[in-house]
Amino acid sequence: MKVPVLALALSLALGTLTAHADAPWVALPARAPAPASNPTTPAKVELGRLLFNDKRLSESSTVACSSCHNVAEGGADRRSQSTGVHGQPTGRHSSTVLNTGFLAALFLDGRASSLEEAARMELLDPISMGMKDAAYVAERVEHIAGYRPYFDSAFGAGAPISTDNITKAIAAYERSLVTANSPYDRFVTGDTSALSAAAQRGMAEFRSVGCSRCHQGPAFDGPSLQPGTPFVMKFPTYMRSPYVATHDLARDLGRYEATGKEADRHQWRVPSLRNLTYTAPYLHNGSVATLPDVVRVMGSTELNRTLTDAEVGDLVAFLESLSGPLPVEPKAVPPGTSP
């Protein structure tokens, strides 16, 4: 049975999810789960890697998925706002693509229910990649002769080069981008030397100050929910925080922009805290440059607390321990021309 998102958010706000907040620390699995409709295979992952890095999948042939989600730099980019086709700003800072296979919903507002749906939405988004329709996406790829053997290997000889298969391959690749074996993962699986004393203090403070009310589970993105059910919370919660004005945090209405529902105003999918050392600047508008600063902002806007310098230092040490080894991959794409 699905837990209604608003009821879950209300429970958190009232502090009734203590059992979840105090749940055991969990390491990130080495593999992300895949739906029965799109099992992960090496051939599909390889095809998805090529498509993910191919700028010819955008209307202008100038933007690839990796343009905003650079795996070598933490799965995001270093701009406050990402840039789509024809230099258009997307309006939000890009989320990391790493470990997204563990998320119940995608995008900062949780509007996509799966990686497959998210890939399709990005390809057809007039700002992000600008492809006019799904048929044109398939036509563009079909005209690149070098892709044929990769589709045969991933989906069977003669399999159609369709948008469904394109998005399935991209999603399979994204599910392969798991950054397990971080210092935190090693610590909770028995290596007591994996975390510094500061990180261990930060780990305790993460719970004691209230961070774990929202950031739980192996990806630190909230409690486990059914696929397609985003775990959302209000941000900013405390509008009187001085950071709301200095960082212009209330301008973007969050999930409301996607649903138009009043209950979704300033609601956001709780993001993963994995690999924050690589993904600055922070927050939906990329307005916070450093990890210590974003800890202070979140303490004020979400917990109504002014964290001490010592607390900030310890919490940063713990958050840094959640960063695992980044995948190292070539970006070559198949030869051929596009229409």
C-alpha cells in the first residue's frame, strides 16, 4: 500500500517518524534495482552509455545528456543553471545522475516516475534537448549507421531503433552509475577506521539535529516508497530565515510548477546526499557555493537552527564521507551522420 506523500510529509513535520529517523545506517548496494520491463544487461548499458554521450540526440546536435550530467564531475555540472539547446537556461541546477537507480522519482520536483520516463521527457523538452517528437528521436538515431550493431546486441537482431528502446538503454546505463564503497559504506559494513573522528561526530549530529528526518536510506533521499511516488518536503520550511532572501530560495515554486496543485507549492523531492563533494553549487537554483554554507542554510531554513562552527565542520566531514569512487568511462560515440 502506498503511503500518501502529504500524510508522510505531515508525519515528518510532527516528528512521528522517529522509527524511520532512527533506522539502522545502511550501505549503498553495489547494483541498482531494475524494472522487469527493462532488465539491466552489459550490452544495454554500453548502448546507453553511447546514447547518453551523443550530442546528435539533441535538436541542434550540440547537447548530450552528459552535457548537464557529466559523470566525470559527479554526474551534474558546475553551473548554477544548466544550459540546453541554443544556449537556453533550464532554470534549475542539474541533479546528479549518479545513484539515480535507487530513487523512486526523478527530477527535483519528482515529476518523472522512472529513469525511462525521465530520459524521454528530457529528449522532448524544448529547452533541454529540443527534439520535436518521439518519432524524430528514433529517426535521428536510425540514420547513424554505427548504432545498428549495438541495438542488435542490446535488444536482439533486427530490434527496432525506437524511442522506447533508446530510453530503455539510457536508463539501463544510468542504473549502472552506482558509487558504492564510500568511506561511510565501508564504516557501516565493519571498517571502523573508514571514518575520521570528525565524520563520526557528524554522523551522530546528523541524527541529533534532525537531518535524518528527511535524509534516510542508502541514498539518503528519504524512506523507501513505491516507484513513481516522490518523497517530498517543503523548502524553505522557515520562510523567516535570512537565507531565503539572500539566496532567493522562494522564487521557484518547486513541484507546483509541474502539477499546478496548491498543496505542491514549495514542495521538492528530497535529494540524495551522495557525492556532494563533486556537485557544487548547491540547491535547486545553484545559489550556494560551498558545502559548509549549504549546511548552514539547511540548518536555518529546515531545522530553524543556527548551527555552530563545530557542528558545521563535523556535519561536512560526515557528508564528505558519502562520496564514493566516480565511474571512469570513455565518451566515444558511433560514427555516422544524422539527418
